[in-house]
Amino acid sequence: MGGGHRLGRPFGWLWAAYGTSALGTWLAFGAFPLIAIQVLHAGPAQVAALSSVGALAGAALAVPLGPRVEVRRKRPVLIGADLVRFAALLTVPAAFALGVLSFVQLLLVSVVVAAADITFRAASGAYLKTLLPAGHLLVANARFESTTWTTTIIGPPLGGAAIGLLGPVVTVLADAVSYLLSALGVGAMGGREPLPERREAARPRAGDLFDGWRFILADATLRPLFFNTAVFNGLVMATDALLAVLMLGQLGFAPWQYGLAFAAPAIGGLAGARVARPLVARYGRHRVLVVAGTLRAIWPVGLAFLEPGTGGLLLVMGVELGLIFCCGVFNPVYATCRLERTAPGRVARTLTAWTVTTRTATALLTALWGVLGSLLGPRTAIGLAGVLLLATPLLLPRRAGGLTGVRAVLPGGRGGRPRSRG
């Protein structure tokens, strides 16, 4: 294990399962839109619906699952979410082979996969908190972050080659198999998971659906991080389609140049994740969060000055390298803070609320920026997003105290006042 930290066999299997499914996801990156366009001859509105409507409906479907995940053992939930994604994705190549594939099926699959993905993330965060002591959470999150960026570097080029040779349906099949392998990895972890607390709440009440949001908004440390990540991620992702239009359309970049511009800089995320823990050890968690969170906001505005040719390509790669490096530092640190601030009995609900919000914000901002791009032009809309991103550091936590503690939980599961521990 890197850095001399051995986190144990169960974490090793969980890490391997995550890496396998992440690689499968990146192998199939862009496969659904290509299937919709090439196989089903879908128009722009239908293609947009696959990402926006599918993500929103999947998020809504995941909301009631958070409280139910909370009161169950997490490993069966992880395995179940993987198997649901495997089965849903497998229907696409099966329907294609039988000649009955439809756009409605693609949309339904995207909804199911989105809901299962949110559920998996919530359950894995809750399980990680019980699997490792608090002192090892940053190491674990840094390894997940490193894996994310490693698969980002490897997956799209391999997936692009596979799509070119075999078609997009084959990469969807590979993605499905990756979830099956992930389920087998989680099942191989071994050991017996204890029953979660509050088993009396096995039938969640209607009010429990919003408990995650209530907890986040009542916590002086989580609240600014919550708004910061939702706005930042939404604005960054909202410009992706506009960048594609600008680079591939108006500026005449070749598809391979476009792919290289975003795949190669992902090495910055790998580097950022590796230095996150040493930086925290030297400068403290709050300073690293604030500095990395501020620096990551200054890069995207540079994309408004994109020009054709080699200089433009180098500009995109430089901006993305700086942005992704800062994200690679920021993400594992903030993820660790979030886990440590959340009591074990409410992690799944909190992570569900968090992920539902960020994905909903991303879908809505993507739709809004599509309209702005049509009205103002893609370059102006990209520049506007970059200017707004400069304000996101104002949403970061201003005080260091809450970043080192765990919020106390009073009897009955309600959150008390923040209280620092060690």
C-alpha cells in the first residue's frame, strides 16, 4: 500500500471494486449519446434528455432510498446496487441484439443507473466510516481519488478505440460486466458487518426523507462545503457541452485533440491526490481546503480566451491541469471532513442528500448554460461561468475548528451542537 499505510484486506477489496466499476464507467463514457444518435437517430433534445432528465429522475428516485440504506447492513446494499446496474445496462446490448432497442429504454436505464449509483455512493461512505478508524479516512479517500483520475486517464482512450472498432454497444456491455466484478469484489471482503444502530426505524417515516438536508444545513462546517461543492461542480460541468461546441465546431479542433485536451491533464488529479495527505500534515486541514478550493476556482475563466491551433490546445491542457490538480487535493480532504463530521447513524442519508443536490444542480445548470450558449454564444457563456466560479471560495468554511471534530448526536438521533474532538 502506498505511503506505508496498510488499511487491511476488506478495504483492499472495496478499493478494487471501486476501481473496476470506475474503469468500466469511463470505458463507456459517451456511449449512450452515441447509441441514441447512431442507432436510434435521436435528435439533440432527446440526447440532452439522456443526461439531464435521466440524472434528475434518478436523483429523485434515490431520495427515499437514503433512510432505508441507513438501517441496513451496507455490504448487501453495495452488492445490490452493483447488480442492479449490471442488470439494467445488460438490457441495452440484449435489446440491440434482438432489434428492439428504443430511446425510452435508454432513458429508463439511465434513470435506474443514476439512482443505483447514488445509493452505492451513500452506502460505501457509510461502510467506509465503520471499516476504518478516523485517522485512516484521509488515506482511503486519497486512494479513491487517485483511482478516479487514473481511470479517467486510461478509460476514455480505450473506450474510444473500442467504440471505433466495435461500436458503442460493446462498451456498455463492458460497463455492465465491471459492475458484476465490483459486486464480486465487495462480496469477497469477508468478515461480518454489525447491524446498524436505530433498527427500530426500519420503516422510515416521511420526515426522514429530508433528514440528510436538515443535518447538513444545521452544521456550520458542512453547510458551506455543501453549497460550495454543489455550485462549483455544477458550473464546471455546465460548460462541458459548450466547450465541445466551441472546440469541435467554431475553432476546428480534431476529435483526437479534444480528447487529448481533457484526458492528459487528468494526471494532475493523480498528483494532487498523492500530495493531499502530506499537505494536511504540514499545513492543517482548513488551510489546505481553503487554498485548494480557492485555486481551483481561478482556472476555468481562462477557457474564455481559447483560440484555434496549438496555442489554444496548450491553453486548454494547462487550464485543465491546474484545475484538476487543485481538485485532486481538495476532494479527498473535503470528503474526509464530511465523513468525520457525520455521525455513523446518519451517514447514508447525509451522503444521499449531498449527491442528489450536486447532481440536480449540475443538471439544471447544464440546461441553463445550454440556453445561455444559444443566446450569447459558447465563448461568452463559458466566460460567464468562469467569472461566477471566482466567487465560490466565499462559500468555503471560514473557521478551522469545525474541520477537526465530529458532530455530537443526541439521544433519538437528532444532531446536537458541534463539538470538537481531538
